[in-house]
Amino acid sequence: QVQLQESGPGLVKPSQTLSLTCTVSGDSITTNPYYWSWIRQPPGKGFEWMGGIHYSGNTDYAPSRKSRISISRDTAKNHITLQLTAVPPEDTCAYYCARARLGINEYDYWGQGTQVTVCS
């Protein structure tokens, strides 16, 4: 059974850097052909894909986030990290990590999400 668990600070001040970790168990983040995404949901709105990392380590980012986002991984710890710089209050969201099989446009496993509030 694959499990994903997001963790990070619940509260961040505006203009700071937000760092979140997705710890994966039951599968290796280097397993071909899987893709690991960060997705967020603002209050009362739909999901937004932010970016992801391939099993190979290649990364993709949503064009609107590209200037502020970085996704990396630690294969020894089997986790994926999201960093978002210069956060405004609009980055207040529930943040999720999820796994998809490359070539199939749906996620088969999700974490339960972590709520982040950007507030001074």
C-alpha cells in the first residue's frame, strides 16, 4: 500500500519561504514510471497543479509558479520537497502531494494534505 504524508509549518509569514515535505512509503519515488505532483486547493476553490517530479528526477512547474517554485527530492529519505518563495497571503491553501502513472491522466494515490496559512 502506497502512502503519502505531507508535513510542514501550518503558519508562514508573508514574503517568507514555504517548505513542505511529502514522505512516501510503500513505493520508491524512483520507481519507473511514476510521477509525483504537488497540488493545492485555495479555500472554496478547485485544485491547482503546481508542479511535479518524475521518477527520473526531472521536474515540471506550472508556468504561473515557475519564478517562485522549486521541487526536489531526497531518494535516501524517499521524500519530495516543495519550496515556494516570497509567499503572499493568497498562498493560503491546503497542499497535497499525489502520485500518477506517466501517460495516465489521473492520480492513484494522494496524501491527506496539509493546511498552510500565510498571515502576519
